[in-house]
Amino acid sequence: MTYRVCFVCTGNICRSPMAESVFRARVAEAGLEDLVAVDSAGTGGWHEGEPADPRTVSVLEEHGYDSEHVARQFLPSWFEGLDLVIALDTGHLKALRRLAPTEEDARKIRLLRSYDPAAGDDLDVPDPYYGGRDGFEECLEMVEEASTGLLAAVRDELEGRVA
């Protein structure tokens, strides 16, 4: 059975597509692409059907990541088919918890930076949308650092399913 991970930010054009691309690459590097499905969505539908922000695309491509993306809004009905719902900041975490139909679904929600031991207490990935390119570079760095721990956690979950 496929393990499903969905990254969620506000509009699904900056942080969550970046996290999706980075984590999908990590999954492929680990040889787990047949076992793990990765996607993303936004808490709102403002950008639904649009590509990722051009700055997101540029930063991803310059660092060797896939940048193909179409924004969509997260729907509560998706919880049932997901194993992990990864929020990019505490605002997304709260919004997703309000959307969760059951306590079991709410337990699937985590903050991305909670998988980065060096993050300390600051678990938000700042929204780069209203800033310059350096914010997108910072976002990518945070996503990459957290993806290592997230991959280890997903690998543990997969091993638990087999055992």
C-alpha cells in the first residue's frame, strides 16, 4: 500500500510546491518512489489551477528540482487517503486541524520543521511571497533540512507496515 504525504501552505504556489518537489526528490533518491506518493495543496483556493510562483520555479530549477506544479485547494475528504499532512507553518496547522473530520485525521497533521532537530522552537517556514528572492532561497534551505528527518520518519513508518 502506498504511503501518502501532502504538504500544505496558504495558496499552494510557494512553500508547499517547494516542499513537494524536494521531498519527492528525496523519496526517489532513497528508491522509495514506488512506495511513497507526494503532493501538495493550499488552505485556500485563490491560486487554484495556476503554476507555482515564478520565483519558486526558478529556485527549484537552479537547485536541480522538478518545478512542474498546478495549485489546488486542500479538501477535508482527502484526509482519509493520506498518511501525513505536512503544514508549513502554525497557521496552516490550525487551519488543517479545523478541517480534520476526526481525531485520527488530526493526528496525521505535522509541522514540516518539526522534522529538523536544528529548528528549535521556531517551526514555521516563513512565507516568501511578499519578499525578494532571498526568502525563496531561505525557504528551500529550511525545506531541505527538514526533509532529511521527514524521510527517516516515513521510512520508519514503511518498515512498521512491513513488520
